[in-house]
Amino acid sequence: MKVYEQLLQIREEKGAGYLVLIDPDKQSMQEAIELARVCSESGVDGLLLGGSLMFTHIFDDLIKGIKTASPLPLIIFPGSTRQLSPYANAILYLSLISGRNAYYIIGDQVLAAPIIKSMNLEAISTAYMLIESGNITSAQFLSDTRPIPREKPDISVAHAMAAELLGMRMIYLEAGSGAHLSVPEEHIAAICRYTSLPVIVGGGIRAPEEAARKVAAGASFIVTGNVIEKNRDRALISAFADSIHTR
């Protein structure tokens, strides 16, 4: 079964899915592998791997180590074409449609496409949308793009409609790593009202209750990163899983 089909099945069976983002730059290789193991024992449905920057040169070895420690699907969440590996289960093939920088809408994707095809790596076409979060995030700074204003859910809806008409398969609403504010529920609910694509929501989600509100608004998948990396608390991970899984 393809990873995309697995994700849809998780959403069908659990109401929504819980993904944990592992950033190679924020922990050692052994810490990342141990975190993956704990996640697999605490109700997490899948792992994302990647970040806005990447200082490590052991991406392939890290993926191999994580897959040895955890049976969860491992999906690359790439910050650039440097974050590719044939050992992952899939990659979110991101297009930053909320911005107007052509390089991150199609330029980087063109460079990555031949490599991804040669790796036979499953690519999940994903519309990536930055939402204003109260501070300048790494994704915003490095992509040189402006996020969608928090008080303008209609702009998010129009972008999501375009993504659906273009044939993309998922929408990722991103407040950004270390965001002061998470994606507003109004944006999530409006997008789910006008499109049928699964919506991933990440950035700035610090409490299980906050994750539950995103799911109630219509999110299909919730992503946490910083809060788990800082605490590494099995009970907290389980609490997030319980709040996200509605079935």
C-alpha cells in the first residue's frame, strides 16, 4: 500500500492522524532515533523528517536508523533538494503556493523531480501554505515570501481551491517552526468547507487541547515538532495522540 493510501486509511479509521516532525539539526542522530522509537510506542501515526536548514551530512544513515527503530511510515518534509533519500517511504512534494517566489513554487521541484524519479520514491503532491504566526519563521525568511494574513481566511480558501484544481493531493497549513501563534481554526474550517483535500496543520501547536481544536475545525492531520523535541515526554505524546484521534 502506498503511503498516501495509508494516510487516508488512518484518517478514515481514527478521524484524524498524528504526525511528529523530527528535525535533524535540533538533535543528535541517537536522540532522533530514540524519539522515533518512543513515538511508535505512544500512538503516533507517522514521522516527518526534515527542516528549513540541514547542517548534517548523515541524512541517509539517519533514515536507516529511524526505520530500524520504528515501523511508522517515514516521510521526508524537505527544506530543499538536499533533503532527499531513497530509504524514506515517501516525500511531501511541496509547492509553496502561498508565496510568489517562483523558485519555491516550481523551481526547486524541477531540480528534485529527476532525482525523486530515479530513487523510485513516492511523492505526495502537497500545496504548502504559510500562515501568519506572529513572528518571522525560518520558512518565511528562507523562502523570501509573505505568509497569508491571519485575518484573511478567504485568501487561504482561494489558494486551496487552486491547489485542488491543479490536482494536488494534500494541503499543508504551516505557521512555522517555533511560531508564536498556530494556524487559526477559521482558516482550517473555511478550506474544508470549500475543498475536499486532506488538510495537514503544523507549527506552534503546544498543547493537546489546541490540537483537538484544529481537528474539530476539520484538520485531517496534526504535526508537532518543537514541543516534542523539547520535552521528549512519552505521556505528552500519548496525550496529543488521544486528543487527535476522534474514533
